[in-house]
Amino acid sequence: MKRNTMHRNSVVLVDENDQEIGSEEKLLAHQQGLLHRAFSVFITRQHEGVTQLLLQQRAACKYHGALLWSNSCCSHPQPNEDVEASALARVVEELGIHLKKITWVGSLTYKAVMPNQLIEHEYDHLFVARENPALNHFNPQEIEALKWQSVNDIERDLKLTPELFTPWFAPTFHKVKDTLASH
């Protein structure tokens, strides 16, 4: 199915085993804390012998998590859309990067109440890619800034300044951390 890049207003509702049980308008699903399918992409590179992760600072106009740092890309597949295909398409939409390959490395379910009382309750599919792309075509409606940061520095910052990160970043980062260096 071709991804409709103009309208990402729905999310796929799932049960605790990621079995689809319906769909819902995205904002309503976040207001009610309904469990829905999501994906998170972690783009890594080796730089001077150190594994670095591409972090994005969410755009100021985002309705939750604005100006907070998070993984390289995250979003929701649309109904009848393959999760990996959706993730690859979303990386292009947000970052302007055509990844050669992403690898599914697991999933996790989390629930986080945002400061504006919206609830992220996601069955999150986690993907890792190793590339060193140019970072000059990101979508300013989605991203405020980008930076490469070492895994060790991210761990330090999560301990010292967790409030600078999206609530979903720490659990997803810790789930994929061991994979980042070896990928």
C-alpha cells in the first residue's frame, strides 16, 4: 500500500500481542491512552571509533514532546500498512534520508502520560540502521534540530537531564542499546 504522506491521522489499535483490533483517530487515541502500533528508528554511525546515534529534537509545533530530544525517527504505521515500509517512508518524510537497510531488533510496550495529559500507550517496533547520511534536508514541521551523540554521552544525559528527552526515548534506547554498537 502506498503511504499517504499528507494524512497520518489514524493509528492502528492493537492488543498486548500486537494483534490489530481496529483503528482510531490519532489525537483521540492519545487522549484516551489506547494501545496502538508505533515504530522507532535508531540511525547509528561509527565516528572516530565511537558509535554515535542520530538524535532529533522534535519541532516546536508538535502537539506533544515539542523541543524534546528523541530517537532518529518515530511514528505510527497507517491501517493496512507494513510497519517496516512505514518506518522507511517516514525516515524519508522527516529526515530526507533514503536508508539502504533497517533491521527490526525487537519491540516493547510502554505507557507515558505527557505534560499536556495526552497518553502515549504504544506497542513500539524498534529498528536500527547503520549509515552516515547527509543531514541537510530534514522537515522543519517535524524536527527542530539534529545531532550525533555517542551512546555513552546519551546514557549520561539520560541520568543528568532526563527532562530534555521524550518519555519514550529512555525505554526504547535501553532496549536497543546493546544492538547499536554491534549493528
